[in-house]
Amino acid sequence: MAVRRVVPNIQSEAAQESREFYGLLGFEEVMNHGWIMTLASPTCPAAQVSVMTSDKTAPVTPDMSVEVDDVDAAYAAVQGSGAEIVRPLQDEEWGVRRFFVRDPNGLVVNVLGHR
């Protein structure tokens, strides 16, 4: 299993202000579902930050997202470790398969793969 990208998720009600601020650092909007907006570097597309009001499809808002090339293998590894699964593995309507797990520091990690 390989990590493709790691994205911090910033919970915020100031999406427009965040877009403008991160635009000063060279980020451009690449996705916007209303409740989540992802900004990326045009020269290094895996360098991203997501701004969300809350996760509209899950019980908690994750602190970060980790995209892997095999989300099913990641889920099996995490389950086998005894880590707390916050949200079980499932497919989302927008084309990702994901689960949430709590890290040792209490942060919620959204682990995903694109279908």
C-alpha cells in the first residue's frame, strides 16, 4: 500500500476568505462541493489543503485526509491493529471509498481511495 497524498482539513465557516488567503500562497480551487473546498498547487497537484464547514456525510469532521492506493488493505491493517474505527469503510457518491480512524493523539484521519 502506498500513500498518494496527505491533506490537512481545516474546519471553517470562512471558505471565501480561506480561498483568498491560500491563493496568496499559490493555491487554486480544484474542487468545491459547497461543504468542502479543496485548494491545490498548480505546479505540485498533490500539495493540497481542504476547507470544510463540516463533513456532511459523516458523524465527525476529520482532521486530515490520507489518500492511499489500496484503501481496503489500509482498512484491514487498521482494523487488525485495534485502532478505533470512527466510521467504517464505505463508498461515497462522489467517487471515493473511505473510512475514518482515530490516531494515537485523538485526531480523526479520513483514509480514502478513488474508485
